[in-house]
Amino acid sequence: MDNKVDFYKRLNSADAQKYEKIDNFLALSARFSPKMIKVKKIQTIALTASFALLFLGVVLFLKSWGNRAMCLLMMPVLFVAAYYRLRMLNNNFYPEMERVNTIIETDGIDAVFEGLMKASSMSVSGCSSDGRYVYIAGKTMCRLANIQKVSKRYVSHGKGGAYHVFIEVADEMGLNEIDLKQLRGLPMMHDKEVQQINAEIMIMKYALEKAEKQGEM
């Protein structure tokens, strides 16, 4: 069971099979199982050690004391970053996974599973929805009714970065943002795509509210 998230332990065999479908679509165990968290810890330690050795190697070849001091000053920053990364992994709190499991505990696994089986692709955002839930492949899910707004933000990726679409969600987890997708293509088209995604979600929310008032959901 080390290659699966702990949530499986709370389920009977029939529900575990349903959860596995959800798990596979959202890649929960692939990212948050005890085995994968252990791998991430080892990778963090190995990467930190490699960079530390690299800095030390550079220091030995540099002739300027000023440049040597700058390299040495980078090492505490490296170790602090590694410390907080390991601390986060040790917290056993992963919002993307916790949101899914909280929704399942609140709404029931049958509702979430059936929603995923009925879900179809949303034309603009690339997500899937059954009209009640929004499923973001390889990431997480949320209730359609809990989406508050859609926005665009620049996200750094190492030396570069890109604009991403975020949805703001208010639910049992509080008020949080979910990274929906990366915007590609010409920058001048980004705002138009964000507006299209927002319109798509708002239309679906209106249909959900109407269905709920008529007692269809």
C-alpha cells in the first residue's frame, strides 16, 4: 500500500475501486503516496548536496575573494530552501489531494465517481465536468458551485516563466487558488482565452443553479 495514498485505508474494497479511478485521473498516488513523498525527499537532499558541492568547487577555482564570498553566501540560502522543502513534505498536508478527499468525505464517493464517469471535456479550459464538479487531470478537482472567479497570473519557472490561468475556489479548504492551465500562444490572445474560460464556467454555474432550483441536481 506504500505506493497508494493513505485515503485508500478508509475505504471498503468496492469504494477503493471507485477511488482508484479518481486517483488515476487526478494522479494523486503518483504524486502524494508515501513512496513518492520519500522519493521527493531523497531528490531534494541529493539536489541540495550536488549544488553545495558545485558551489564549493567554484569557490576553489575563483581567484577573487569577493566572488568566493558571494558563492559561499549562496550556500545558506540553498540549505534554507531545502529545509523548508523537506519541512513541507513532512507536514503530510497536500492541498490538491486534501481537497479531493474532503469533497469525497462530504459529498460521498458515489457522487464524485459518477461525476467523473459522466464528465465531458470543457472546450476552452481543457478540464472535464459533469455539470456539478470540475476535474483537472493530473491535479485536483472542485465543485463547480465553489468557483468564485477566474484570473491570470505570471508564474516563474526557473529562469523563465509563463502566464497561467487560476480559478479561485471557496470551500471546506478555505479560499484558495487552483492552477488551471498554462496559457500558450501569442500574449495578445491570453486575455481573450481567460475571458472565454470565465464565460464557460459562468454559463455552467448558471445552468447548475437553475437545475438545483428545479430540483434536478
